[in-house]
Amino acid sequence: MKESIIIDTKNKKSVISPDIYGHFSEHLGHCIYGGFWVGKDSAIPNIHGYNKAVVEAFKELDIPNLRWPGGLFADEYHWKDGIGPKENRKRMVNTNWGGVTEDNSFGTHEFFGLCDELGCKPYVCGNVGSGSIQEMDEWIEYITFSGESPMSKLRASNGRKEPWKLDYFGVGNENWGGGGNMRPEYYADLYRRYQTFVRQYGENKIFKIAGGANVDDYNWTEVLMRNAHWLMDGLSLHYYSYEYRWEEKKPATGFTKEGWYRIMRNAWRMDELIRRHGEIMDKYDPDKRIAMVVDEWGNWFAPKEGTNPGFLQQDNSVCDALVAGITLNIFNNHSDRVRVANLAQAVNVLQSPVLTEGDKIVLTPTWHVLHQYKAHQGATLLGTSAAYSYCGVNDVPDYNASLRGIKRNENVTVPGLSVSASEKDAPAKSNAKKQYLVTIANADADSSKEIEIKLAHLDGKIASATATVVTGEKMDTINTFEKGDAVTEKTLAVKVIDGETVSIQLPAHAVAAVTVLA
Ligand code: AHR
């Protein structure tokens, strides 16, 4: 069956903020320690203590920003424990993540050094849950103040005279839950108070992000916007996709076809969440000044067997590639409101683009999709319409109903295709004027699709068209340390039909990126 996508090249929409392609590094399991950070004395090739191969993998993705130190960890992190001579740094318990000892050897200086190596913007998340206003105030002064002050002197005494540039600052994390179990009214008041002390020193303009809702808690968004919208630049949203029930997580691989479609359906839910939280934001901010910041997203499966359950290690398969492809298309298509997002998490935790084991590293299917999509960063979103069939499974037992003792069957269907398209200037070395990137995810577990893509109202003609595809033999094929190339970005044939139309044959459970120069 032929599917068709029409891209209206005259319907130019919002600019896709590069920061939608951000990452998240928490002090959790082996994301920082053994992931980004191996220490200067490690036998693993490193740049000032940062794992060289990991840094290179993220540079290759043009990583725009990195969020740190949490997550839940942020609300029990006291930044002064992580500065100064390493041997004097306080050792603490990481209560949220496995109860392991945190020796604070990775702190403020190491984080900003990492962002320098990666060439990305720092996104620091502050402590509202268990931290004081003075502590937050002094952290900002320590990081960004260039004149003479107690904190700038302390920074200099630790070897850094110049301040750093701080782009994003989150005022707390999940304060409805692990960040303090607050009611939205209470957090809104705290937000107003804490953010006052997130000072704007000199040229440094900090983008202040208020802690937002959990999934579909629309009341949280309503209360925050009503009580504090004029004091925020961004409002966050956290949403993880999963297979079965949040309380009963299933493994990352070995799922059934029903499981696959449930995961796809959960990934698509992001669209509804953005629309509905966005409608509330529109009431108070019709001009969309405030960014929706989806600073935690991705698949959350059961911990990989044999690992510390508190470390949230999971495999990353073709299924994760699809969820990344669908979610990033959703973000692109909502880029008028969604301007920052962070995949959880960067290395060895949840849906990671990069996994490490000692000196070994593997790029996951998710990494390859991020690589396919990277030219969307900073491009202009174009209007798309797609005519596609739905895919899924019918008459499977409805687990929500059966939990309540009811016997009922459900149909788990999802749109067969997810699409976004953008335009930017063509690379100088090509003779073309414009470069179009069309990214397409085919969630159909079994059927490949012939897809015709029409670039309507093209100014000129198609000069060249190329495509890549990320897929694997099975829905849950993974890359391992031994065989890292089971799921990689491969060339896909593109047929040029006429001056404005191309077609591809997209395999089942696959993500394609079609680049057209015109
Ligand atoms: O990403 C893992 C955890 O998920 C984060 O620490 C927390 O913010 C969320 O609940």
C-alpha cells in the first residue's frame, strides 16, 4: 500500500530550537561515574578525566545542552560538597539511586569543564526540596559573578578566576514528588521566592525554568501559570513511555507485538500532553514567550537483569529508535512551544544514546536516530500532511480493565507514520539553495511501506535526494559491546519521481531521514 506525505514548502512555521535535542546527566548509576567521568588517572582514554569516546559520541550529535546534577539527585545536592580539593569533599549517600556512596568528585568545576569539552550549553538544576535560598543564591554567584565577592573569591581559590556562562537554571525538580511532595500552590510560592535569588549578573542572562507537571497533571500547570507565569522563561514537563503499567515495568526487550504497540501508543501520548498543557499555557501566555521544557523523556523499562535496580540500566533496541523518532517528530511539530527537551539519560541510564562498560562503548539505536535528526536543529519547521493507514493489534485483553476484574478486549492502534520536515540553507559546497530534511518513523511491526513524499511549491527543482534508515532484524534488536553494528544508520534508496516528488520503501519498524537539496 502506498502512503503519501505532502510538505508545503511555503508553509514555514517555527524555528526548531536546537535545544530540543538536549541531554540529561544525573548522579545516577553509571551516567556520570563510569559514563562521562572516568577520572584523570584512569587507564581509559580521557580528556581531563572525561571519557574521550563518550565526549566524541555526543559531539558528533551536536549536543546543544546538558542537564545536571538531577533529577531527584538535584533536590538533595549541596553544591559546596562538590568543590575544592577532592580529598576534602563530603561523602554522602545517594538515597534515591541505589544507596551508594557519592564522593562528590564530580562537581561544579567538572560539570562546566564537561560542557566546555562538549561545546554545549549548561543546564543546572537547583535544590528546592532540601536546599536553602542562600545556597541557591550563592551557587549562582559562584558560577556567574565576575566582580569581587565571597563566592567569586572562593571560585578563584579553587582554580577558576573567570565566571562561567550559565544558560539554563531549573528551580527544583519534580517538586510534586521526590522533590518535596508539594502542592502546586505551595511550590508556586516557593518558585516565586527562590527564583528571585537566581540573579542575572553582568551579561549572563539565565533562562529560569519552573518545575512543571508530572504527565497529565494539568492542574499543576494551571496553578503554576496562574501564580508565576511572569517570573519564568520555561515550564518543565516530565513524561516517560513504558510498556505495561508504570507500577509494573516490563523488560526493554522480549516484548510481544501487543507490547510493541502499547509502547508506540505511549510514545504518541506525548503529543496529547504537549497540546493539553500547551492550551493552559496559551491562556496565560498567548504569545508563547514561555518555553515548554520537556526536560525528562524517553522509555523507562524494568532494570536489566543482574544490575543494581537503583541504577536504571536497560537495553536499547529498535523499539527505542522508534520512540525517539516519534517523540522528536512530535517536538519538532510543536516547536512553537517546546523549545528545550532532554532525553533521559545520556549514558548508561534509561534510554541512553551511549552505553559504556569499562573502556568499551556502544552507540545505541537511539544514538543513530539522533544522528539522523541532527540537521533539524535550528532549521525551520514546514507544514506537513500525511495520508497513512493505522497499524496495531485488535482484540487483545485490556489490561487496565482486567486489573479492575472486568473482562474486555481492546484495540491497540497507532498512526502508521510519524513525520516532521524542516528547511535550512543548503551547505555552501552544494550548488543548491535549500536543504530539506524529512524524518519518518514507521511504527508498523510487520509491513514495509512505499512512501511518496511531495515537496509542494518548491522554488526550483529537486537537485538531489538521499536517505538513511535505522532498523534491525527484529523489533527488539540491540547493539551489544561485542556486536555494535546490528542497528546503525544505513543508506536507503530514494527514487526521484519528478521535480518535487521522491519515494522510498521504508521497512517495518524503521526510522528514515530523507535529505533533499533543491
Ligand atoms: O530520570 C530518572 C528520574 O526520573 C529522575 O531523577 C527524576 O526526576 C524522574 O522521576
